[in-house]
Amino acid sequence: MPRKRRSTKREDALEPYRRRRDFRRTPEPRGTKRARASRKRPRFVVQKHDAGRLHYDFRLEVGGVLRSWAVPKGPSPDPAERRLALPTEDHPLAYADFEGVIPEGEYGAGTVLVWDAGTYRNLDGGRSVAEGLKDGHVEFVLEGSKLKGGWALTRIAAGKDERWLLVKMDDDFASPGSDVLRARPESVLTGRTLAEVAREARGD
Ligand code: MN
């Protein structure tokens, strides 16, 4: 019985994602079926998204979906930089590979590139990431191309105006004062900039 209940809940997790999108118009993945995790370690992805206002979407694979936050200023490897992270709807795992242009008039219209991707590891030995997120604090190690080492997500406000902070932990991969967003603006998948992704989508 608990098993059935959980699988129902999982299907529902992507309902808000699908409700917002017209898949006849957007090239984003529909993610109808909940994908099974294909590797030992869960994935993370950071997508750079120019939706009028540039931001970075930070996503962690948890329980077969990508839990997601919009980070207006993007992640910083400087532990002194506490970056606001606004929760958004769960995305399908297939979204981790999405790079392209969401057409005008559609939800999230604008250009998306995969800014960083890799796997991550929960730093809390006694609590799952899902439980940590429920409690409002998770610490994890990112194994990406641009982002590495320990990071923490902490909920600072709940309810209608739920807000989190994404902060680099102070370890060997901390880099005070550095600006990886400027230094490495390109897609980790294709090496393209946002302008190049947009231009190719237009067919120029
Ligand atoms: Mn976004």
C-alpha cells in the first residue's frame, strides 16, 4: 500500500511542469514517464536561462525528478556569496540535457543552455536529500565541470514566498572573489554561448 501511494505522488510531481507547457510549441521534453535513475550517483544540472531576465536554474535529481530553483545571480564559488534560490516546479530528468529556445509566448520563453552538469553526493550520512529538503537544509558535493566541492541549500522563508540560499561551503574548491559565471559563460555540452544557441535555433 505505501508503495502504490508513493508512485501516485511521483506521477503528480511533474503535473505542474506539464500544465504550464504546450508541448506542440515548446521543444522542451514532455517527461511523461518518470525516468529511472540510470547511474549510481544522482545528477545535477545548472541551466543558464535568458527569459527576459537572465537567471540560472539549479536542479538536483531527487526521487526520479529534478528538484529546481531559479538562482537570479547564479551560483558562486565564493562562500561569502549567499545566492538567493527561488523554488520552481519539479522538472523531468530528461530536462537535464535540454538546450535550445523556448518560443515567445510560451512559459519561460527564451534561450536555455546547459551551463554545468555532473553528479552529486549527499553529505548528510543520516538523512536523505529528500528528507533534508523537507526539513529545509541539505549539504552536498557537486562533481561538475565548473562547480565542485561542498555546497549547501538552506530554506530561509517558507509558504507562499518560499526562499532558499545556495552557498558554497568553505573547502578546497572554495574560490573567494572568483566569478566563474563570467569566466565560463559557455555551455558545458556544446561550448556555445546563449547568443550562439539562439542564432542556431533561428537557423541563421
Ligand atoms: Mn528558468
